[in-house]
Amino acid sequence: MRRHVDFCLDLARRRDADVHVLADDSDDPAQRSLEYLAQRTVEVGWEGRVTVSHAGALAAYDEPHARHVVGLVAAAGISVCTNPQISLLLQGRDDRGCVRRGTTRVRELLDAGVNVLAGQDDVDDPYYPLGRADQLEVASFVAHVCQLAWPDELETVMDMVTVNAARAMGVADEYGLEPGDRADIVVVGAPDVRTAVAEQPPRRYVISHGRLACEARVQRTRHPR
């Protein structure tokens, strides 16, 4: 594991590239690749250029060690991507009685100032045959699994599937709804974030690079009794 982390960071430095690692995709507290990656990120000066996915073992650590690792991640400027649907389906399968959720410590990472995003890294494959790569659906799972349902928390959840993800990908400067930003937009038929996450309304328009890619319309008819 350490050789793999060292190889990735060395390659990134030689190519002047960002790093994305699937770290500790497990509910086994013995897995410690995130901890080592955070330490090495600071040592080689690659702060702010590393993203990890899953980090499920972090949720299985005891509290003192988890706080230690969260602090290392924050100091290294590492972005953490949680994939709640896949983690729910795959982790905790050997648990009996109290079955763990398998997701990383999203709330603790957010509280530490870590850039936390959410995604879905499996679409209709053996790991997760139910994947649709729908970020609004991902937001709903994050809200449920991570227990983030108050109004301000839902705003954070929406950031996790939009601006936080753009920050991790290094495209935040051209991402948004201001004039001059890249026109990649999903138009949702909802008046606010809560309604969008709760009702999962149709995506009326999907615009990619300024061009309309697809649109959806729903017709509702109320019949008299």
C-alpha cells in the first residue's frame, strides 16, 4: 500500500498532475492508506492536489485515531469523495446485529474544513448494478446516510455534488452561474434545494458546453372523481 501511494505521488510530481486515489474502500479499521497518503502529501508538497474516494475505514477507527487522521487530511488539503450508494451496498456485509453504513465520517471531515464531495463511481456494473450517475440522486443518499437534513445542511449537501466536486477537479475557476463560466448546467424544476433533493423532479434541461444536450417534460392530468 505504501509503495503504491509513493508511486502515485512520484508520478504526479514528475507529470505535474493531480492525484485521485481510492483509499481504504473498506470497513476494516486495519486499513490505513488514507493516513499514510495524507502524511506523504505534506512531505512532498502536494497539498491541495489530492482527492480520495470512499475512505470507509475512517468510520471504523476509534474516535481518537479518527480525529488524528481527519486532522492530517485537513492539513494536507485533501478532498474526500463519499460514494454513499456503493458503500451502503458493499460494506458491512459481515456485520451482524448493528450493521454499519460503510460511509466515511462526512460530518467530522466537514467540521474540520475538508473539501468533501459526493459522487458515484460505479454505473451498471458488478459492484453497483443500480448506478445511474445522477448527482441529484446522490445528494438524496448523502442527506439520508450522513444525516444532513436541516436547511443549512442540505445546502452543504448540494455543494458536495456541485461546487465542492468542481474544486476537487481543479475547475472551480470556470464553474458556476456567472457570465463567462463554462455553460454546463442542469435545470431542475424545483423552487429550492430541499424540494429538489426531496422530490427529485425531472431535469428539464441539460446543457453541456453551452449546447442543449437533452430535455424532459412531464405531463400531469388530474381526473375528476
